[in-house]
Amino acid sequence: MKILIADPIAAECAEFLRAHDVEVDTKLKLKAEELKAIIGDYDALIVRSETKASAEIIQAGEKLQVIARAGVGLDNIDIDAATQKGIVVVNAPTGNTIAAAEHTVALMLALARHIPQANTELKSGIWQRNKWVGTELRNKTLGIIGLGNVGSEVARRTQAFEMRLIAYDPFVSEDYARNLKVELVSLEQLLEESDFISLHLPLTPATKGLVDAKKLAKVKPTARIINCARGGLIDEAALVKAIEKGKVAGAAFDVFSKEPATDSILSKSGKIIVTPHLGASTFEAQANIAQDIAEQVLIVLNGKPARYAVNVPLIPPETLPVVAPFITAASTIGSLASQLMEGQISTINIKYDGEITNYDTAAIKAAIIGGLLERMSEERVNLVNANLIAARRGLKIVEQKEATCENYTSLLTLQVTTNTGATTAAGTVIRDETHIVRINEFWVDVIPTGGYFLLCNHRDRPGLIGAVGNITGKVDINISSMHLGRLQPRGSALMILALDEPLPEEQRREILTLPDVSTTKLVKL
């Protein structure tokens, strides 16, 4: 077998592969035409972030069985093209976990004690101790936003500083957090109580700009913020403004909304420490990543499932027409449940009814878990790693199958149980199109459009629909369709409005003040 390494990777990768009698070629800085011309000779391609594994390159890889990304991000790999061709894509999501956690703690300490500023001033010939009086970590509250791999390691390390640890992450169990000696809280409580705030989230549509001007207004004026996760999680301009006005004490950034960040607005503040995306830049991390990638490539080439495969293997052609549409439906109900649920997940119950039970549902299960976790995890969930990722977060998954289905040919039902209650979402496929047919106790029929839906729980009464429409109309937001589910006339009901644009928070709250409206949620489906 032949493997091509197309980007700079630590020597441990090639050494490990050659030790297992694999032929390895290292060819760096190849142009797209050059890579396309030679890729047909190789069974595996290993890249970092420079080389683009485009659909055209993948199509030319007649022998390719696996594409490996030595790192986490996958923007440079056309995963859909690889999946369609039956090529497994793997990455190394944990190789740099310790390095990123340690860099977070290093920035926290530097921020607390003004180390970079004091160093610069002293080297310029100024000895001024009183100017750089810092603060201790002991007895302070650290708020961790995102308790995944890196966030968990930060929690383990900061226990040594005798800090109080709180975290916001709805997608870990309370038992998992308790074992880390972390208290799970709401995002609002975390912002209000934390002395240090550290972000450890992927950048997704749901997390982009998560900490904006309104969120920053909630923090203590003595709070300090650290971001070693992804640029774009924090509104950088709003943070600089808050620091200048004394609403936030300081910040430290290793990642930026645009990189390279040589002219970032963050660099212009003396109260903000910046480093050039060094989170994974340790010799040990690079060696770990190289070793992980080499091992996974060999596993795939030997016909076994890789631990960090990021795409779902091809569904057999004979079952594709039936199963493929349900994978989309599964992801949709997972995403819907994640947007509706409150509290910390404890159990995930998946029920399959009808004809779909005659097929392998592993890919459907993976799609449900993937949709559920997409807002808080940058790991792509598939049938290889679904159980692993759920177990890592302390989540319990229960599956049930019923051969008959009363109302539909097939039905998928997801129930997510948290410490505050249960959320149910059910979907089916009609003429290859996803239909949401149940939300909690209400039976509905909603076709996801990729747009916004406003869900209002209320008491069924005359005039309420018109009152809601009046509020959306005042801000020039068009309602493209409406669905109503109710248990009985004048009883509990669920109104679902499909909107052409997202409803502003002010109008959502105004709807919530209407008589007989109990809850409102804006979701994207």
C-alpha cells in the first residue's frame, strides 16, 4: 500500500507507517494539478490545512480508501464527495487536547498577573511594580462554556488552583459534570457569577457571536475572558468596547474571527493578551496527532472501523432508497429537540416504528445524535463513533423498535429526558420529504424548509393567532405558513409559524406577554 503525506506532519507519522511495512511518500506544497496527476497511485492521503482534498482530487483517487486530516478542522476536505466514493475521512480531535487546555490555563494566569504587559515594560527599562498588581485564582469562580474534551481538561487542571468550577453545556450529563467537580448552570448564571470565563465550543451557526454585547453586559466588571476555542464565538468589537468602558477587566485570545490576525481590533487594547493560534503548538501535541493519524490510516486500510471517522460509510445500494431519506429526517428531529429542550440531558430514547425496523438503523441513530449535538460538539457523529461520543458525555441511549405503526408507514420518535422534563420530536418521510409530525404531546405536520419557525404553546382561543400575526407584521416579517396542534377546543395548543426571517428577540418577548401564551421558541429547521 502507498500513502501520500501532502502537508508538513510530525516525523512520527511516517516513521510509524514505515514500521508497518507501508510505502510513504512525502510531497509538500503540491499544486492542485500536480496532486490530481499523482493521487491515483495512492491508497491514502494525509493532509493538514494547506492541501485541499477537493471533489476533483477525490474523483482522481482511484485507489483511495482513506483521507486523514492531521488536526480537527475539515474545511479543506470535500466530505460529501469522499462519502459518495466510499472513502473514509478521519481526523485527530483529541491529539492536541492537553496542549489546548494548558494554553488556556497559561493565558488565564498571564491575564490574572499581567505577565506580558509587565515583561514588555520592564524590558523597555521601566521598573513599576504597583502598576501591575494582579489577582489570585484561588477562591475565584471559573465559568467554562463547553465541557467537551478541552473544557473538561481545563476543569481538571484548575481544580488545583482551588477555584469554584461552573459550566454551561446542556449536552453532558449531571453525573459527568459531578465527576469533574463542576456545577452545571445556565449561560446567564455563568456570565453573572464567573470571575474568569473560558470558551470551549465549536463555531457553528448556533454559537457564532454567542457572547455579544447583551451577554457582556451581564458579566462582572472584574471578569476576565479567555478564548482558545474558535474565533467568532465572541463579538470582538463589543468586547473591546466593554473593556474600554470598564465593564470587563480584560481578555486573552488565541483565536480570531479572521486569521492571520495581524491587524485585529483585539491587538489594540493593552488589557487584551493575544497569541497567534498556539493552542496546538507543542511538540507533544504534534507528535500525538501524527501518531493518531497514522494509526487510524492503518486501521482503515486493514478494513476495520476507525475511532475518529467523520463520515458515514456508504449505505448498501439495495437499501439506499429507503434509508437515505430517513437519515435527513433523523438529523432534523435531533436538531429540533436540541433547540427545544431545557436543562441537562440524562437519557436519549429513540423509537423506530413501522417498515423502517426491517432495515439497519445504525446510520439513522447516528444522524439523530449528530443533529442533537451539532450545536455544542465539533465532532461529526456517525455510525462508528455515535456510542463513543455519547458515552464520553455521560449520555444514555435507549433504542426501541415496533414493527407496526398506526398512522404512518414508518415513524422516528426521539425523546430527550433532562433534569427539567422531557422533549419529544417525531418525524417521517412522505414522498422522500421530511415531515415533522409530533412535537411533545401535539401531532402536527410541518415540512422543514431550512428557515425559521416560531413555536408558541398557548391556550386555544379566538383572536390569539391574529394578535401574534399583528406583532410579526409590525416588524415586516412575513408568515409563509401556519400549523396548529391542539389537544381539544379551547384547551392546550401549539402554534407553529413559518417565518421568512428570524423574529427579533424583542418581538418574541412581546408575544410571550400575550394572554394565554405560555412559551415561545424560535427554531431553525
